[in-house]
Amino acid sequence: MNVIKSGASTFLLTRVAGGSAVHLTPEEPEAGRGAVEEFWLDDERDVPTLRNYDRTDLLEQRWSARTLCGGARQWAVMVGGDGGPPTRFSDVAFAPSCRRCLALMDRHFPQPPAHDRLGLVAQVAADLVCEYGFAEVVQVPGDQQAALRKAIRVLVRKQSGHGSTTMVRNAAEYASCDAIFDQQREEHGRAAAEATSQALSGSGESRPVQRPEWRISWTTWTAQE
């Protein structure tokens, strides 16, 4: 059987008809279905790799009719594993690719402990969002990204009364608040114009106006003892 186990839970790797994503299908012993339909086991089908699987296991009525992501369509067949494709219309895969199934799968794993610097980095980022409407945090460890995003949103809401959005790309997190950005845009524009005017020298040359720094690095900040 081509299954993945997570703690006490077991999931079958499956595909829906006409779909390319590999889904996770949970167990449902009371109203389950087999990993393949019985007609696929007929001798005339002549699927050589089918012999690599236990017939009883394939037909055991233990799998939910719906995938973990709860798609509108029922899944069609188990995806082949080490034994190869169990049917002529199946293929081989060893991990799910459905994004929704993967996101739901995360809930089966314990939350990683928060890093000591999480609170400080979240506070600095939230302060930047409240001042400029935007912040970027680079070099964020993968196991801290979800917690940092949530902490930033909570702090921005608490400090400004506005909601914010966060996203992750590679190891960088981006946080923004449209309401604050709109409020600050005109003010910062006037400040930049004034700074440019004041920077003009007698020769008519100008010095570059320093832009606000809204990018911070996770590795820079350490909680003070």
C-alpha cells in the first residue's frame, strides 16, 4: 500500500479523475472504500505490477470517499508506490502535491517551539508597519515563519487598530497595511521633498535623500538579557 503515516493517522496517496495533483486520503473504517476498485483485479486486466500488492489490502474498505482537502470530486485510484502502478491508469508518486492537503497535513504535526528572538523581531517589524505601512524580514527560519506572521498581525492590530496582511517568499516575510500606508504616503512625500530642498548646495548639487529602512534581518536581533 502506498500510504503516509503521521502520528496515529494514516493517509493513502490518491489521484482524482482527470487531475494531476497527488492527494492525501484519510482512513474512514466505518464507511470506507478500497484503494482500488475490485474490477481492476480481474485477471484479464493483466497489470503485471498489480502482483506486487496484497489483494486483501487493496480491497479493504478503510479509506474515505473524499480526499483530505475535501474536493468536490471523489478520488479515483491509489497512486502507485514501490510496487509500481496498481492499474493501467495509475502512476507512481511518493509524496502528496496538493497544496491544500499539505496545508491540512501540517496540523497533524506539533507546533515548533518559538525562538527566543521571535517576540523582538515581531515587535520591530510591527513598528515598521505602523510607521510606514510595510516591513520586510529576511532570513527567517522555516519553522518560525508561521508564528512570526501571526505575531506581526496581532501586534499591528493592537498598536494601530488596523488589519494587516503577511506573506512568505523563500526565507523572507512581507507585512503590509494598506490603511497605514495610505495615511503615511502624503506625509512621507512632503518630508522627502523638504529634505531634497534642504540638501541643495550653493553649487546647485544635491545629496541623495535617505529613504526609510523597512527591511530587517532575523539574524540581527537578539533579546537582551
